[in-house]
Amino acid sequence: MPQFTNLRLLFFLSSFPLLSPLKPSLSFPVLSKPRPRRSLFTVLASKRHRKPPTQSPNLARRNSSTLRESKGRDKEVPMDETERVGFNKRRAEGRDKIERPRKTLQLKARELNPANTISYAQILGTGMDTQDTSPSVLLFFDRQRFIFNAGEGLQRFCTEHKIKLSKIDHIFLSRVCSETAGGLPGLLLTLAGMGEEGMSVNVWGPSDLKYLVDAMRSFIPNAAMVHTRSFGPALSSDVAAMPDLSKSLDPIVLVNDEVVKISAILLQPNCVEGWQLLNEEPISQKGLEERMDHISKPLSPNSRTGSATKPGDMSVIYVCELPEIKGKFDPAKAMALGLKPGPKYRELQLGNSVKSDHQNIMVHPSDVMGPSVPGPIVFLVDCPTESHLEKLLSIQSLSSYYADHSGNLPDGSKTVTCIIHLSPASVISSCNYQKWMNRFGSAQHILAGHEKKNVEIPILKSSARIAARLNYLCPQFFPAPGFWSLQQLNYSAPDSIASREGPVLERETISAENLLKFTLRPYAHLGLDGSGIPSSMSPSEVIDELLTEIPEIADAAQHVSQLWDRSTETEGQDNRVMVEEPWLNENTLPSCLENIKRDDLEIILLGTGSSQPSKYRNVSSIHINLFSKGGLLLDCGEGTLGQLKRRYGVEGADYAVRGLRCIWISHIHADHHTGLARILAQRCDLLKGVPHDPLLVVGPRQLKKYLDAYQRLEDLDMQFLDCKHTTEASLDAFEGITGSRTDHFSPGSPINVEDMNDKNSDGSIGQGMDCTLFARGSLMQSYWKRPVSTVDNGVALPILKRLKKVLSEAGLEALISFPVVHCPQAFGVVLKAAERINSVGKAIPGWKIVYSGDTRPCPELIEASRGATVLIHEATFEDGMVEEAIAKNHSTTMEAVEVGNSAGAYRIILTHFSQRYPKIPIFDETHMHKTCIAFDMMSVNVADLPVLPKVLPYLKLLFKNQMIGDESNDVVDAASAAS
């Protein structure tokens, strides 16, 4: 029988009631050690014991949340199974999805209203403040909604600004790449989870949208993808002669109903020859329904010239044409023609001819109606590069929309009302592009490309307000957001377009702002509408509001500042205090922090929410900032790039992305990896023309399927390594292979390392993996197929060698993955810094960071966390939701704290909170003397770890109005008592 430490045995028995009468939750009585000193923290704790909070309507509302996190068929797991083993075995095995009936997602059927009273195009400013993604555009009708582009952050933006995703009917992509489609996976998953049956939308895109679909199918149910439509060319290996592309390309009609006609004009880079369009004639909506799965004709790779071009390089101009506005009906003329008032008046207004009641004549609509007004026309133009611009200037099908040199429209031409330019400023400012803009006469031009002036205005005002409040209370852990420190970067407003080199532009041009509208109907209000643009917000306004709301926060901010003063005073004192259990004393400074420097390590919690983004918390991502030595990302949920830019500023984030050494992904769930493609593509762009190596991505093997499929769309410039090759057993085997045993293996031959799992560094055979929860023959072996199996000498070993080199250059000794209990191939990770030598030649051990990923408490995690300097542990649910935590294979707050305490971690940071807790989670601080709660943008410098848990009661004070019942009063009383 494997040997366990007493503590580990206690955990193991408490986790498996089959083996113990204990319930399936952690229980460590030794942790309840009384505190001799009455700090603010202990006053809070004692008050909580004297007057436990009562259930309030607010708590009931939180617990009845309808977010996707609390829904789903996992609730159907029989509790006898989960109670016996303390986790949802079917979910851990992945059988919950297999056994779940597949949904048939329905498209929304709407009764259209041709006589619309309201219609407008509106700028959705995703990426305006961060320049990480393309803005979206909403085309609004009374009973239909269309969105153009779905970059990262769209779902969070819609939540912030109360735009209902369930009302969206169609999504159009101007390019199929991470910049324009990064928010699509999360949006589709959210729609699929709405209601009992779920919903879907039509997704349109140029070139092979199929590649994007294939990539997303690795983690999105197929049912969510059935309504995707591609148009334009496809790439294939077929070699065939392609026609000359100098011929004009007619618009492809995508939507044509009583309300709007939407067409696409393809715009491919000029360096590519041989593209062929499938649909060279307009296609009706009915025809598209019949040919939904049809993909365009292939394009021969041999027909391409110049640099390698991928489907993601194809761009689109969307043309949205509203029907003409009929003239006003004149009853006097109708009566003069012998018509009686009644149904025939209605028929004439509908465009039908009728017979006169008193005269032997037919009355036509033109006899009684005023002149019709052509319907408004809106262009959306995405011209990303100069190569696209060359092709744009040569498209003949646009000639019917051009005005002549005097600004008048030739006979038969159509008047373009508004053009929304998604093109970057570098293209728009070129002389040729400005000449092209002038060809549309009096059209209103809205420049929605990235402009630096928009960087100063936060788009997500709710999270920006929280960040400003946190910065006021504790600037050490919550630095000023990047968009409020731009003055240090000497940003200046760009010159106006008209003042730049080039012709004088005789047209209306305006820079886009968030939620700017262009009204299309009613016709009397045609034009720009800035009434919905959010008012600007400064940090001083936020702080004034805070001080009015919580006057005592001013004293609290001073107390927090004094924590650092006290920490500095005690730095030189001897920390070797004799205690009964030394690892329980959170004030004992670990040896690894001796004389630590501030430029050694900083942990930035970029996203601290679970499941889907909310107004206040983004999904999971952690930046490990090693300063001059680069950095790492642990998980990379949607919007990670935007969060980096909010934290560091636009230029600072670019520096951080260029300096990434490795990205580690815990598991394949969308809230942990859908920001990865955008980060990789951005790094590729930033390092273009600069010698560099591909970025290492370590993740579960399903992630490779996603990345391989996605790389057909755009270059990601990465090298993948399976997490199973970075487990401790695999790394030990690798060390043996690359050391004295290298000559035993020939290149390309498979290396079986299962027999090496139990081999210790001294050559002896020990317990190894067999003493863990995932060992052969254990309760978990049935669903977790052994952490290591086979290492391919031709693939994994070279990448492992490179990983070792990359870690060494970053000052790290090891990156070790370990299996956890959540879903198939879910992992946690250990980062260990190399030891350093102090000024007197003493060797100081390196720090150790452990990140749990998503998991139930398990012995493997405790073992990996032994002696950790920082344990970053998920705490999705509050303590009263153990059943939900078991069903979802997540942890409660207390379970996470007890894991850290049992492992002897110096500091514990809780993260990955359910979105049912919008601002601050519910927790019992009784045993949280070494713990703190994470917020987005929280930056924990390794030198500040001694102070970290002391900030927690002040954070509770900051959010006292979001707390429950009488507990908020205890916070105020405790703050007064402590001061």
C-alpha cells in the first residue's frame, strides 16, 4: 500500500467517504489556531462568529443566478455517486457530454416589418481603447439585428452596454482571423446555453470559414456551428488553371428581404493571383438555405505568387442597401380620380394598381403618390494593407456608386449615404485611399480604425471604475490602468485627416466614437446621432464618488499605505520564530524571499472570473512578469490581449507580448484558451522581420487540434508541447534520456517511459506516480490515462530541450504540469525559479508558484503545492455551494484555502470566481490569514507578499455595499475598532 503522510491521509480519507465517515469536503482542525493579536482582520472574524449573517434577498438573488455557470445538465449527476467520491466522475471522464442529448440549435424566426420606424448603424467600440481587436458595427432594425465583426470582448461589451445577444440574427466577418472573429467562440457558446433549446445565428465570412469552424469544433459542440456560411475562394491542393482576376467581381448577395439587402464585394491582396469566386451571380436567401454547406471552389496553391497568403488575408466590403422610401399618399388626387376612401387606398400605398370607383380607368401608385426617395446605402470597408488598397482601387463593380468630378451622380448611379471605414489609420491616411473616399460625393465617412485618441477613453467603464477604486485604496497591488497613465507615454491626438499630405477632402469625415449612431430611419432624422456616446470619466470623478459613498475609505487607504511602512521596518528582523507548526505561521518569511528584488517577479491576474466574461471580471489569465527576462502566460481566456493593454498601456503590452517565453494552458474549456490565437497572431505581427523563435505553447493535446486548424487561417508562429510531456515523471525520463542514456535511443524511435516513472534520480525505484490519486489501479485511473505514456524522440524531445533552454534564459528551474480533477486532460502547473547567490555567496532557493487550473481538491495538487511561495487556486463557489462545486468539479473558497494550508503554501491567492459574484465573492475569512482574493489587474510583486493577506479586510470595506445583510455593518465597525 502506498505510504501517505498523516496530513495527506487525512485529506484522502475526507475526500472519499467510502473510506471514511467524513463528508466530501476538506477538514483540517489543526488549521483553526487562535490568533493572539486583535488586528482589523481578527475583529472581523470575531464579529462574524458573534453575529452570523442572515440570509438576505441579495444572497437569494445571487444563488438563483441563471448564468451558464449554474446551469446545464451536470445537475442531473446522481448525488450518490458524487457524494461517495467527492467529485463528478462523469464530468472528469468527459462522459457528461457524450451522454448529454445533443441540442438542435434553432435560428430565430422573426416576422419582418417592412415599414420600419427605426433603423441605424452603430459603432460598438470593442478594442477602441486597447487597439487589440477590430471594432464591431451593429445594423439595427425594429425586428432584425446584424453585427459586423465579432472580435474579442464583444460579449463583455454587450453585457456592459445592455445589447441583447439573443436579438442578433446575423454576424458578418470582414476577415476570418483572430482580430475580427476572436469573440465568436464565446458568443456561440453563450447563445447555445440560452433557454432550454439554445439559440444560434447565421455566421458569414469570406474564404474558407470552414477552417475557423474546424478549429472551434475541438471545444464547441457541433450543434453550435451548423449555421455558418462561407463565400469566396477556398484553398486546396488541386492544381488547376485559374482565370485572370483582372475581371470585375460582382457583389455576392447574402441577405435580401423586405428590410435590407446585404451584399459582399471581395477584396484580396494584390500579391495573390488565381483566386476564383464561386458565386458570380447574386444568390437569393432561399438558394443559400438550400446550399448551406456548400463551400466555394478551390484555389490552387501553385497559382499563388509572392509571399505565402492564407485565407485570413481575404477581406470584404459589405454593402447594405435599404429599400426606397415611398412618397407620401395624396388623398385629394385619389378622390379626383374617382376613388372612394377605403381598402383601395392601402393597395395603392403598397404599390398595387386599382380600378377607379367612379371612372372607367386604372389608377396607378404613381398617380397618387409623391416621388420616392432612394433608400439609404451603408458601406463597411475593411482594407487592412496597402496590397488590399491596390485591389480596392481597381474594383469595377464599385463604379455604380461613384460620383463624377463635380460631385454629381451619373445617371443610374446610387447614392452612398454613409461609409464606415474599419481600415487602419496608416491606410486611410494614404493619398490613394483619400482619393478613393472622395469618389463618393457627399457620403458621410466614419473612421472606425484604431486611433490613439480613443485609447484614453475606457470602453468598459464598469471595470474601469472598479480599477480606479482599487488603485485609490491600494496602488501597490492595483496600479493605475494603462489608459489613465498615457500622459507618461506622450501620446498626442492625431492630426486631422484633412491636414495630412494629400488632396483637400470635400466631404464629411468624423472619427468614430463608442456607440456613435448613424440614423437611417426615420428619414427625417437621417444622419449622425451622438446622444448615446458615453460621457467621459476621469479617475478624480470616480474617487470623489467613492469618498461620498464610503467616507471611511480615506482612512483605510492611509492604513493600507502604512502596511508597507511596517513591512519595511521588520525586514531586517529575525524571522526564525519558534512555533508549534512553523508552516502555519504566515509571518515567517520563506528563505526564498530573503533580499528579494522587485524586478524578480510580479504576478498579474488579468482575468479572475469563470465561464464567461462579465462587466467586472474577465475570464482566466495570469501574466508572470519576469521583467528583463521576459514573461509567461498561465491560461489565456478571451480578451487576454486587451487586458494586457489595459494593465500596461498599448506600447507596454506590445513589449510584454514580444517578451513572452511560453504560454501554458490548463485545459480545453473556452474560458481558458480562446484568447490564445489573438496573442500568438499579435506576437507574430510585432516580430515580423525580426529574427526570433516560435513561441512555446504547452497545453492538453486537444489544444493542438485547435491550433493546427487555426493556423490554416493565419500565422501563429508557435511550437506545441503536450502537458503530459511536462509532468514530473516525463521530465525525469527526459533527463535520463538526454543524459547517460542518450545512446540507447535512435532518432525518431518511440521511447516508452512508463517503466521509468518510478525511477528516482539516484537510480533507485521509489513510489513515484503510484502514490498519487492518478496511479494505476486507483479510483481515478479509470478516466485519467496515466500522466505519461509515450514520448516521440523525433518530436517531443527537441521541444523539451528547447523548453529547458527557454526556462533557463528566463531564470526558471522548472515548469512542471500535474493532473487535476476537472475534465479529461486537466492540469495544474508548478513554476520554480532557479536558486540565486546573495552578496555574501550564500545560495538562496528560488521561489515556487503553483497554479491549480480548474479542479476539485485532490492529493496531486496538495503534493505539488508543498512549500509553495504562492498558490493561485480556483475558488469558483462559496462555501455553501459544495454540491454545485462537486457537480462542476470546481472548488469552494474554504476548500481552496485548506488545500493551501495543508500544503504549507506561504501565500494563497483565490481566483476564478463564478460570475454570480459580480464584484466580490462570498467567503468566510476565519482561516484566511495567509490568503487574498484576486481582482482583475491585481499585480502582486514578490517583494510585497508579506503584506498581501493584510489587505483583505480593507478590500471588504471597499465593497461593503455589495456584501450581504448585516455583514457590511461588521466591516465598518471592525475598521473603526482597528484604527
